[in-house]
Amino acid sequence: MVQQKWTYAEMHEKLPPETRAEVIDNELSMSPAPSAEHQRLLKKIFRLLDGYVEAKRLGEVNIAPFDVILDDDNVVQPDLFFVATEKRGTITNRGLQGTPDLIVEILSPSSFYRDTVQKKDLYEAFGVGEYWIADPANQVIEVFTLVGEKYRLHAFLAGSGTITSARLSGLEINAQSVF
């Protein structure tokens, strides 16, 4: 049996509107609704990032579900993403047409491999400048920054302490404010 190759256009044509679905390398992936723990962490990170970005007038922070259309064969719905002011024009009613400056993914048991391997590789290949992986179960946040064409670990938070963002200079997030 030959598996169908999905594109962004086919996803919108064949699936009901507002379906939580992603296409990575022409492969369709659908996610169950996130857990309460996932949503609580997402809400806390969103409030901190959005508040900082708004206060400094740096751009726009969006929260899932919202399509990020990297190209026709790769469409994701990151839990949260930031787009700098100079790229705000790439945000349309259908989604972001291009690459965000920063993406945050919150791990779930069902998304672990997709977020830590598939999406990390995808975001690296498309030039997402900063990628955060947040693990609510272990109270960990890893911040990767793009150096050349590869991600390098910029900051690591495990249970306590503070992390910074390379992309959002001056932003500091304390573990107690999110976990």
C-alpha cells in the first residue's frame, strides 16, 4: 500500500477546518488535545514571552493552533512562536507564511520524538533562530540557538534557576515562574 503524500493545499482540501494537523516532509500527523499540564505550562510561557515582546514592541507572539507554513510540504502548528516586527507582514489569516524567529514546543508523551527530533531537524533546516523544548513532566526547558546552520544549546533549565533567550535580549525566565 502506497502512503499518500500530503501538501498544505491537500490538508486544507481534505480535512475539516481547524483540524489539529501538521505536514512534515509530506507526512500527515494529527495530535490529540493537549493535557492540562501542557496547557498550564504553555499559558505561563506565553504570558512571559508575550508580555516582554509587547512591552519592548519587538513583534508578535502567537499560540497554537496556528499554521506555520514553512513550504508546501512542511506545515506545523508549534505550541508558541515569535515573529519580529520586520516579519509581521508574513502573518496572514491562514497562518505564518515563512519562518518564525523563535518557536516553543511543549513535550507530551505522544509528541516526544516529533518535537525533539523531527521538528528540531525541520526548524534547524528552515533557519528558525531559536527553538525551545519545554518538558513539563521533568520541569526542563532547553533553549537552542542557530549557529551557522546547526543548533547549539544556549540555555538549560532543570527545576530551578533562570534561562535567557539569545533572540530576545534581556528576557530572563525563572523556573518558579513557569513550573
